[in-house]
Amino acid sequence: MTEAPAVSIRNVSKSFDGYEVLRDINLTVAKGEVVSILGSSGSGKSTLLRCVNWLEQPDRGEIHIGGARMGVDEHSGKPLRSRALAAMRARTGMVFQNFNLWPHFTVLQNVMEVPVHVRGVPKDQARQRAQALLDKVGLAEKAGQYPHTLSGGQKQRVAIARVLAMEPQVLLFDEPTSALDPERVGEVLAVMRDLSADGYTMMVVTHEMDFARAVSDKVVFLEQGKIIEQGDPETFFTRPRTDRVRKFLDREH
Amino acid sequence: MSNWDTVWQMRGTFLAGFGSTLLLFLVAATAGFLLGCLAIYALEGRANPGRRLLRALIDGVRMLPFLIFIYLLYYGLPALGLRLSAWNAGMAGLAIYHGAYFAEILRGARLVLPPGSLEAAYAHGYTGGKAFLRIVLPQLVMRTRGIMGNQLIMCLKDTSFLSIITVTELTAAANAVQSRYFIPVEAFVVAIALYWLLSIAIEALVRWAGRFGRQRGIEHD
């Protein structure tokens, strides 16, 4: 038997108030693969990502993480109960556009919080691991500070350390550099590049074309809730098949 | 013998009343705060009939004059077969009445809490209860510190109403002394001084607690 894909999205559709945001999306992400999701604002990229960890629930279709059905009990077909849903969500780790660090915890506490209070890791062990992760994102010396004292780029790197601490199978990045000032974008992208080199499976919604081109194994282009083009980055960026993508790439460059 | 000597001779009565007031306040404020937290947790999520009823109950209690609420508990409940001692009725009344206010204070802060930190909690595998306890509630408490302090002082002063249903707290003690020795000014000045003392202590504690919010950028100078 072949290994289940890290993420499998099958026939997913989603509407908000009668407006169709996602239309029959099919996408498979293999283990260790980096998939960039591109498209203009309102094309449904963020919604698609938020469906993967059930922050939004698709109206139709199925999502599987490492072979396990997200959000729905495979046997009964009913929505997962809160504990089971939480466990499924913990298989994915989401990094948000606005960081969403917990302001009442220090940087170190932010990274330790999930291992200690969700996964039941002993405190000493969680602290050591958290310190190592902060070191990995270059913020070991900020461990005792509170998030509000950090720059946007530093906050986002803490958010990445926090997500790594829960040891997810898939990392979901929802426009991780869109809220940063241009000088701070590079430091976050550098960390993400390291993660892809470490073999993490990643889905990245982004407007950073250079990053998508250099780091992705696959690029997906969304337009009005549909995938209109997907493929390897070289082909996508040099020989796009559709006029729409050609136009989009012209404007972004 | 001067009136103040009389007050000094009756210091045992004042001290006993002061002790009762302090105990009533500590227990009722703690229980009221916990009730408020429970209520606000129960209100998490979409409005449904249960939550609408809870909102209505909270509003109903808040809009009731405290004295009438106490009368109801002490004189009204026995008609329904539930007889509480003056102390227990008073304690329960204080806790529920101020619990409703605590709930409303927390609810206001909950409405304006940026949704990101709770969403991050869910994305990191939290269930609703744990996310509320670890992520939402601490932020709500830090954000409402000042107004909570105000409510604590209201709660302290409302203990004084309980003298009317025969709880022998500080106001009742002062009243007993003044009516026996006809020294209303001295007796009540002592009571006021003791209420002020407690209020100032509460105020100082609440002000000190502001450092937690300031360190975290949740409050500002």
C-alpha cells in the first residue's frame, strides 16, 4: 500500500451567504512537498487553507490529513466532537497573517503552551524544546519578553516556533509576510526556506513570487474559487498556459 | 466619659462587625467573580434559547435594586419552602448580584477581544473549554481590571445593606452602638473609616495588578 498523501482535498466547495468562494477544488499534497497557492485577493486562497484545518467548514467535499478525515467522523458521517476535532486540527499547524500570538504569555510561554497544556508534555522537556525552537528561528534571546515588544518579523518567527512545537504533519501558512514591512519579509521567508529544506510539508498562501518560484515543488493558481492552473514552478512562471496567469504574473513583476 | 471613650470600649463590637464585613466581602466577591466567569463561558457561541435566557437573567438581576433582591431571598424564599439564614441569604444575594455585574463587565470585554488569539488556539488543537480558560479569560480579566476594581468596591459597600436583614456586620455594629449610647456621629464615623480602609486596600491591590497588563502591552499608562 502506498503512503497516504499529507493532504488530500477532494471536490471541496464552500459558499458564504450564497457567494461561492471555493468551487470543486481537488488538490493533493505529498509528504515533504511545498505547495504555493497563488491568486488575487478574494480568489479563495485563504478560505481553502482555512478549510484544511476546519477553521472554515466546506459545504461539500472531503479533506484528509495523512489519510484521516478532517472534521467528520468517517463511520457515522457526523461532525467530529470537540476533542476529536482538536486532535485532528493538531495534525496541522497554521501560521497566520496577523501572527495571533497570545499577548498574555511571554515568547517562551507561547511556544511551550501547546506542548504542556494540549499535548501533556512535561514542563522541563517542553521548555528545552521551546528554547531550541526559538534558537532555530533566531530568537533565543527574546524568550522572556512579551510579544508586544517584538517587531512583526520577530512575532511571525515566534508564531512559527509555536507551530513547530506541536509537531504537526503539515504546516499551513496564510499570507505569513503580508502584514510585515518590506524590510522584515526576508527574515521570515528565510525561516520558511529552512523548514522546506528540513523536509516539512507546507501549504503556503502567498504573494511572494520569488519565494514561490524558488521553494515550491508545486504552484497552484486560484481564480474565483477554482484552480485554473497547477504545476511545477518553472513551467508555471515561464510558460503559463492561461492568459489569466500571464496577466497576473506581469502585474506582480 | 467622652463619646470616643465609649467607641473605644465598644471596639470588640466594631471589630466583630468589621470581621464579618471582610468575610462577607471576600467570599461574595470571589464567588461572584467565579459566577461571572461561568456565565460568560456559558454565553460563548451562537445565541440559542438557553443563552438568551441567561442574558435575560443577568440583565434582570442587574436591574433589580439590591435591597429588594435581598428581601426576596430572605423573606420571599421561605414562601417557596426554602429558608435561608440571614447570613446565607445575604452571602448568596451578594454573590449572585455582583456575579451578574462581573458577567456583564467580562461580556463587554469579550465582545471587543480581537478574535485572532482564540482562532490560533483552535488551530493549535485546543478544545473550547481549555481555550477559554487559558487564552480568553486571562485577557478579559487584564482588560477589565479597572472596572473590576470599581465593582469590588461596590460589592464591599453593598454588604452594608445586609444589616437590614439582621446580619451583624459593620454597619449593624455601628448602628447597635449608636442606638444604645446615642452617639450616631462617632459610631458611623468609625464605620466609615473602616469601610474606607478596606476600599483603599482593594484599590491599592487593583492598581498593583495593573502591572500585569502593562508588562504585556494589554494596558497602557
